[in-house]
Amino acid sequence: MHRLGIAGFLVILSVSGCASTKGTSTSEGPRVAQAAVPPDSTPQPIPPPASTPPSKAESSTDNGSDQSSTPAKTPDAAPPPPTSPAARPSPAKGKSAGDSRLAKQTGAAAAQTRPPVSSPALPAPLPASPSSPAPAPTSTPAASPTLNLADLEQRLRETRAIGVFTKLSLKNQVDDLLNAFRDLYRGPNKHPPAELRQRYDLLLLKVLTLLQDGDPPLAAAISSSREAIWSILADPDKFAKI
Amino acid sequence: MAPRISALTLTVVTLLGGAPLVAADDASLGKDLKATIALQGMPCDQLVESKRNGDSDYTASCKDGNRYHIYVNAQGRVIVQKL
């Protein structure tokens, strides 16, 4: 029985504690909501004349009141005043307006405590602005397709898109074409004729036809290397190094 | 009877399960042979039958009636010979 009583007491205590905290939080919400609506309707009963003119200024022109308030605050935060404050006041406007509204309700003492809170809030967003524009123009990678004959050969050997007989047939035809180039470069004329270019194009077309369904990345790699491979074949010096 | 039935069931299931693998192997071989024939510039619209004669040695029959002997000779070249 004692345990039940203690447990019940603890439960009631915790619930009441939570209710009290919720009550404070919810009570702040209605205050803000009420502060948004009545300031225009209740400027007369508030005795201090200093608070009433700002309320009229806010209701008529919010920007004018904020700009008038920010210059008064900027002298405190004078060390970091770059050119950006013109864009930054917009987030600070809501804070300053909310602070002024709270100040109206709480009184002059609270209004005196609020301005120092809002003034350090201004320099905080200012350092973020200079870091933003830097990284845009740095990314200019001109990715030219680099030719790697050994890699292409290895990928052709390992691909499953082509059967063994087909690979062997292709290898025979590649060897035939290379022998034709060797015969050409043994003679006096070092310039490859159009017939060799046609054979080369036809062989590459066969390879691409065989690969385009089963291994599209390899087909794309070979297709992008077409001219680079031909430049090697058509140059006797480069061809000798193969 | 029960062990016999279970053994028979196991055999049938094994054969049926392995059938797709064999079919896939045949399909890849037929595709390979058909591509080889085409690479040699010979006609074959559809491969309907392929018979293995030995290592790297096949006889292929196409739907259009063409038959080919496909093999690798001693020099390592793929030969497609029309029959």
C-alpha cells in the first residue's frame, strides 16, 4: 500500500510538473498571438510614449522602423559592417519586430534587455555570406577519352558478351589488319590508303555490333576510342611501338 | 516402394532443374556460332541445330537450309566452311 501510494504520488507530481511547464509554454504562444493582433487596438492605455511611436511605425512601415532600429544597433556591432547588411536585415527584421512586441507587453525593463540580444544576432549571419560565392567556377574538368589499348584488350578478352569462337574470329581479323599495316610500312609509301581505313571501320563496326547488347560500356569505350586507335595505326612510329 | 518413388522424384527434379542450364548453354553456343558465321560474311538467318564433332569443331544448320562446318585449324584460325 505504501509503495502504491508513493508511486501514485510520484505520478501525480510528475504530471503536475509537466502540466506546469506546458502551461508556461502554451501561455507564451497565446501571448505572441495576442501581441500580433491587439497592438493596433491598444496603444492608448500604455503609458510610456516611447513605446507607442514604434508600434505605429511598425504597423505603417515595418522596413522603416527596422532600418531605423538597425543603424542604432550597428554602432555596437560596428567592427564587422561589410556591404552585405542590406541583404541581411530581412531575417533580423522578424526578430527585432518580435522583440519589440514582447517589449511592449513586458515593459521597458524587458525592452532594455532585448536590444543587446538582437544586436549580437546580426553579426552571426554576416560571416556566412562571404563563404558562399567561392567554389562555383573551379569545376572545369575537360574529360577527354584517354586511350588505353591494354585495358581495352583485357576487357575484350574478359567480356561475356562474345563467345569463344567469335572472339577468336575477331582476333584473326585484327591480326589480318595489323599484318596489312605492317606490309604497308615495309614499303616506301607510309600513308595508309582508304581501303585500310574501310577495313578498320568495318572491323570496328563488327565489334560494336557484337558488344552493344551484351556489354554496352565496353562498346561505348571502344567507340569513343575509334579515332585514337586509328591515329596509332596510321602513324608508322606509333604503330611500331605497339 | 517409398525409397524408389523418392529416388525417382529426385532424379526427375534434378533433370528438370538442370534443363535450363543446358538450354542456356546451347543458346549461348548457338549465338556464338551464328555470330562466327556472320563475321565470315556468310548467311544464316537462324541457327536451328548444332552438332559437336570434337574440340572447337561444330556443324551448324541454319533455318534457311545452309549448313556450315565451323572449326579452328592448326594455325589457330576460325574456319567457316560451307557444306
